[in-house]
Amino acid sequence: MIRTAWLVLKKDLTVEVRSLEIAYTTLFFAVSCVLFFAFALVKEGKAPEDGAAGILWIAIAFGGTLALGRTFERERQSETLRALLMAPAARPAIYVGKLLGIVALLVAAEIILVPLVAFLFQAPLLSHPFWLGAVLLSGTIGFATVGTLFSAMLVRARSRDVLLPVLLYPITVPVIIAGVRATAALLQPDVELALVRFWVALLVALDVVFVTLALWTFEPLMTD
Amino acid sequence: MIPLDFEDLTVEDVSRHFGRRRALSRISFQTPKRSILGLLGPNGAGKSTMLAVLATLMRPSSGAVRYGTHTAGASGAALRSRIGILGHDLFLYPELTARENLAFFAGLYGAQKPRAAADAALQRSGLADRADDPVASFSRGMRQRVALERALIHGPRLVLLDEPFTGLDDASTAALVARLQALRESDAIVVLATHDLDLAEGLLDTAVFLRDGRIAETVARPDALRSTYRTIMRRTT
């Protein structure tokens, strides 16, 4: 299973490095989002309290949705999804490979977004890098887990571009809220680490639930 | 996972519906190893659907497909490891090179040395000198040759080919025909869906003529395919 997931991940990253299609669109959209909010909300160098946390997660969620929409669409265009499903590998391993590819891409986008948001909103986002990393990683995994499953599920649907956010956002609301609250907690002058730990624990718990459900349902969803 | 093996393929009363549309209706045939079976018929006859069912990509609405004594439902991944399919779509990543495509699929099928398997496949296809070029830069015929190697890279027992002659020039067509005959000699079961009767002439051990999702006729050791086809299709109109 690990070998298959690694093969799929390596293949997805190679394709992405060659085309940069998902990376460019995701980053362009996410950075535009941050810039628009910065111009709208930051007055005389002062941003609304906790605004940076919200904007960061909005950019991740919106940019991530674009990336999720493309990940299986690419397999559909070349009909390689059928070839993947024909392989004797465990089908959940294909899902894991795809998920890791999306997580890697979103983490790369976050590496650019975090300093940008910190700069434009004058937010001390990087004062607790370990905890910020934990919040972003656990939140990204939760969001991408549900998104990758729905993206696979909708690959044959004609209106998949519309349906993906409609299905994805209601289910991932707890992840986004926990991510925003945890990030906001990190922006306080006196950071209450117990509160951050609570939100991270909640995010990890959601990740476990979502990953388990996704691994369980991927194979039946992909058959036929 | 232990790959299983089988010596014949049996299709028993298989039907497949898409909503109210009937793509296959009560199809039955059997073919042993060391044989090439042709699914022949006009567009929309159900050839590709039949191949998808045989490839375990689609479940029949009723009836069963037996791979020796095994069924798709019970054997899953172990069975898929013995099936190779070349579809109408080529199942290749255009951004990857020919070698990367073949090595990726060899790895998925559990090859211990995927790169060596890919290199051997490239030699067989005569594309070794283009191994590091992206597939997107290949002509349709060259892609078809890479796709055939992808389908055969794991040495499948059951080889499913959907219109494999599409886009091939005369030399590549002759090479493919020779390859199919070699597959037959190596104990494979080859199922070939085509409406190119001239190329299938003399190649098939059994011809299953399909029309509107039904078997119009099954002919063993068919000859004069074109006139047989015309006669059968005229009769069933």
C-alpha cells in the first residue's frame, strides 16, 4: 500500500512540476484573495483583530478547492483513472497518494501565503512557528481528505465544478472553524497554549475520522 | 497479494443496463487460453462495454464472468494483476515520458525493477530512442505502441484490446499482428474489439458478432470475415 501511494504521489508531483498548472492557479487565486482582503480591511496599517487568521484560511480553502477540482480531472482527461483502478494495487492506496499530493501542494502554497498575510496584516503569525505548523498541517489534512474524496466521487459528474464546493464546504466547516480559532489564538499578545493545543487536538481528531471514512468509502465509490 | 491464474474465460448470460438503456443483453461465450477472440460489430454494438465488464471495471447488471474458477467480485486485485487492457483511450500521462509512463505502471503492477521493465518494453516497441520524450510529443501511432506495452508490461493472462489498430501505419500494424500471434503462443487469452475486419482477417480463433448489445452469431475459425459480417448484420437488421 505504501509503495503504491508513493508511486502515485511521485507521478502526480512529476506531472505538476512539468505543467505547474495546479500550482499556478492555486497560488494566483489564493494570493489574489489575500490582496483583495488586505486592501479592503487594512486601514492605516491596522487590520481587524483576528482578521489575518480568517483571511489565511479563506485563501487556503478557496485555493485548495481549485487544486482539488483538478487533481482527478487530470486523470479523467487522459482516462488514466481507469488504468489506475485496473491496477492490482489496493484502491485506498491510490487515494492516499492523491491526498498526499494535494497536501504537499497546499503546504507549498501556505509557505508563501503565511509570510504574505503576516506582512499585509501586520500579524505575528510566525512568532510560534511550531504551533502554526501543527495547526496548518492538521487543518490542511482534514480539508484535503474530504476534498480528495469528493473530487474522486464527482469525477464523472457533469457539474462537478459546481458540486465540489457545495459538498465540500459544509462538511469541512468544523475544520475551517478550528483552524481559524487556533490561528487566532496564536495571534494574541499572550498566547494561551492550552487553547491552541485544544484546537490542534480537535483538528487531529477530525483528521482521524475523515481519513478513516475516506479510506473505507473510496473503493465502493470508485467501482463502476 | 498472490496473483491467481486461470486457463479460460467464460461469459455467462451477461447483461448490462445504463438506466433504461440496455448496452449488453444476455451475452455468453467461452474462450480458452492460447486463443484470440474477436468482438465484432458496428458502433454502439456493445463491444467496449463488454471489454469494460471483462476488465472488472464495470459490474454486469446480471449474469457472471468467470476467469477459470474465479469471479471478479471474489478475487479483486489478484485477478486484476492478470488482466491487461488497451482501451480506446490510451491511459497514458501526456506530461510524462514514455519511460516514466511505463515504469509507473510497471511499479503499480508490482514489478521489482520497474525501470528495467520499462526499458525492455521500449525495446520491444521500437521506441527506445524516444524513451525520454514526453508522450504528448508522440504521434497517435507511437502513443498506441507505448499504450500496448503499458497493457502488457505485467505479462497478463487476459489481454483486452479495444480498436488496437487505430492510428497505426502499415509497419506498426504488421508488428501488432505479430505481437498478438506471439501472445497467443505464450498462452494468453486475447479479446479484441474491432470493426476493422480486414486487419482481423486470419487472426481470430473465434468471432463474436454483436449488434445492439446482443450476440448476432458466434463463428469458430472464421474466414472471409467481411462477407460473413455483411451476411450476419443484414440478417439481424
